[in-house]
Amino acid sequence: MFFDFGIKDVVDIFLVALMLYYIYRLMKESRSLNVFIGIMMFVVLWIFVSHILEMRLLGSIMDKLVSVGVIALIILFQDDIRKFLYNLGAHQRVRTLVKLFSSEKDSVSEQDKETIMPIVMACMNMSRRKEGALIVIERGTPLDDIVDTGDLIDANINQRLIENIFFKNSPLHDGAMIISKRRVKAAGCILPVSHNMDIPKELGLRHRAAMGISQECDAIAVVVSEETGGISVAIKGEFQLRLSAEKLESILTREMNLE
């Protein structure tokens, strides 16, 4: 028996496939892939029982489980759902459309320079002295929950301030510094640690924390290694290692202008 199959059905199938692929990637990154596979197997079984075999009793039981299960999944994966919605809104094409309808002008280059240069100079000095540092620069995603784990500072960005915070005898040198709205918001903050097995073993806990925060949001994480003095940047779950001052300045300038 034939049925109508038009362009709308092709678009429908494509969008469902795209959604499932994106959810698959999200679950894989959050180490919940087995849960995703289990859910998909249950959905396939539910469709087969309810709509193909038309088993009324078993189908009604599974219908109830599905209706309750949706609420349970929302509670269980609330962080992943929030990340999905954020990534959807933060997609570059969406942000470009927003900028087209926005009245804001791109007149922040001087402010960006005043923000970037103290960070670059402080990182270079700490690199020479092999003083470990972890600086997180907030962009679109608010980091208020991360700020609450440290000590509030709320000061202008200053090279000496950054170097003093990460001085080896400073009580705040082990945590992360959060820069928000072109101000040093807090220091000594605790970041989520990435469990990605692909991170090189020679990179320490600071690098794993930088990777963790970059995987959860759009923040820029700058790391100075205490062992080697190397400077690295983590953005969107990817590292750029062994950076020079010029390269670090170039990356920060480019990425901060995406706000």
C-alpha cells in the first residue's frame, strides 16, 4: 500500500536525524552514551509494540512509562539539556543574525585591548618564572556559579594583580581566576575537571580544569604550566599549546571579539 511522501517528509526525517545525531554527540561528550543507547532501544521497542504489533495492554503500560520517563530524563539530564539549549543559541549563525538586528556597534576594540594586554604580559612573566596560573575569561555564558566557589575580588584587570594572585605563596594561587565584564571577578575558584582520556598525560590538573570549563561553556581558559612554563588556551573543548605572546594575544583578540 502506497502513501504520499513529499518534500515535507524529507525535511521531517532530516531534522529528526540531525536532532538524534546532536543528542548522540552531547551524550558522548558527557559520558552518558550508554544511557542514550538504552533510551533509543526503549523508544524503538515502544513504537514496535504500540504502533506495529498494536498490543494494547503492553502498549498502554509503555505509554505510561514514556510519559513519566520524559520528566525523569529532564531532571536527570538538566545540565546536558541546558548545555544543548545554550549551544543552540550560541551557534555562530544564530549570533550573526542577532547582530544584524542589534543596534550595538563594534566599538569595543580599545576596551578589549585594555583587557587582553595585562593578561598576556602577566602570563609571559609567570611563564618565565614557571608559576602556575589558570585564568578563565567569561563570554556569553554567565559563570556566577563558578565565582561563588572562590573569593570575590571585583577589581580592574591589572598585570601586577594577576601575578600577585598566582604567586606561589599566595593562598589563591591554586584556584582559577575569573574575568567577567572586563574585571577580575574572583580568584581561588573551583572548576569542573574534564575526564577526557585524549588529554596528553603530561598535562596536569590545571589543564584538565581548563578543558572542563571550556567543554561546559564558551569561556576562554588560559593556563600557565608550573612544570614547563608553557602557555596554553582551551576553547570549546580544544587545546592550543605552547603559545608565544603574539599568538596568545592574537587568539584572545579574535575570540573576545566574537562576543
